[in-house]
Amino acid sequence: MHYICCMLYITRRERFSAAHRLYREDWSQEQNEAVFGNCSNPNWHGHNYELFVTVKGDINPETGFVIDLKKMKQIIRAAVIDKLDHKNVNLDVDFMQNKKASTEVIAVEIFNVLRPLFIKENVLLHSVKLYETENNFVEYFGE
């Protein structure tokens, strides 16, 4: 059986809990609080994040999959979730060293980590959507 089709998109959701702090060392605590609010708390604060990773590709005629979801889960967990879950984003996460720990930057860096891993699986990373709260999220398409 051969599938001739348009590009298909498939998404995997993962969750992780992590602490972070938004601040600039070259600013006073007062200036950090004025810009970053409670997110600049010197004792850190945390979120229960939801991560949505979407890849795109053609259906493999042998499996009927764009990608095996078990493989997708393994990639995301090993490269991202295991590094972030119950960690301090500012201090413990290798791909976040010397970067601002905003949701925007975290999403971009997750995308950068995952992109080459999915290329090896013959799919393209389409987007990373990261929810910091139920009301606030960022979506990055690698542009």
C-alpha cells in the first residue's frame, strides 16, 4: 500500500514542573521587581508546564505512521523532559545555561534541541507550544 498524501501533522503532549527566576544581575532588585514582578523572586517560583510538540511528515506506507508515537515520546523525554522536570531552569538545565528563563526562551531552546533529533527520524519539527499557566503560552515555529 502506498500513501500519496499531503503533509500530516502529529502532536505529542508532555508535562513537567520546574522552577525559574526572571532577573538581570546588572539590575537592582527593585528594577527586577518593576519589570518582572513576582517572577523575579530571589527564592524562585515554579510552574506546572504543558509542552506540545508537533512534527510533520508523510505517512510511512509500511507502518501507517508519520512517526511512531513511542519513539516521539522517547525523544522528547530524553532530550527535554528529563532535563527540566523538577529542576531549576536557571541552574540545572544544560540547554538553558546563560539564557533568560522566560517561557519564550525556554520554548525556543526546546525547539533547537528537538529539531535535529526529529530530522534523524525523517520528520520535521513543526512547532513547540509551551503553556506556563492555563492562560499564558507561547508557540514557536523555528522562524
